[in-house]
Amino acid sequence: QVQLVESGGGLVQAGGSLRLSCAGPGRTFSNHILGWFRQAPGKEREFVATISWSGASTLYAEAVKGRFTISRDNAKNTVFLQMDGLKPQHKAVYYCAADRPPGLSLRPQTYHYWGQGTQVTVSS
């Protein structure tokens, strides 16, 4: 498994925004889908968003639709998660992941390349 590197997490006030980034080697991004997942203390890992290799197709969890936006810059081998209107319930460790399935997937088992995670904390 190739290790990806997330960054951009931190502490933000409710209603604020954060932009997470995830970078890796070119061989990890070329023809790969990218996904974002999150895990809060005492809860299972949950799907957040995913994007096709070309960036033409995206899929979001219902809980974040309209607030979060996933995008990628293949020239920089980087995927982003723009998070707006953050709430305390969004607090979690956010992970990026990559793989080469036939299409988009919201199942963690589909992804075999993972980052170490970045902490997002929202205060009220």
C-alpha cells in the first residue's frame, strides 16, 4: 500500500471553513479514484466524498452534500476537500484514499491506498 499524506486540518469556529489536501506519488493518482472518509471517537469510519480520475464525476454522503466539495489537480498529484459551514458534529479524523476500481465507490474496502489522517476540530 502506498502512503498518502493529508494536511490542512486544525481548529476552526462553527460556521468557518477548512480546505484539506492529500498528496502522493504520480503512480498513485493516475487512473485512480480518490475518496475522503472520516472517523469520530467511538464511531465507525464513514464515507464523505469520492471523485473519478478525470474529476468529471463526484459522489457525496447526504450528510455533507451542499457543504463539502471534492476536487483534484492531477498535475500536482493532489486531491482537495473544501469544507464550508462547519459544525461541531463534523469533528473527526479525515482520511484520503485511492484505488483503481471500474467506477466510483463509497465502500472503504474498495480503497487500498490510505493516508495517515488529519484532525478537524470545530468549536462553538
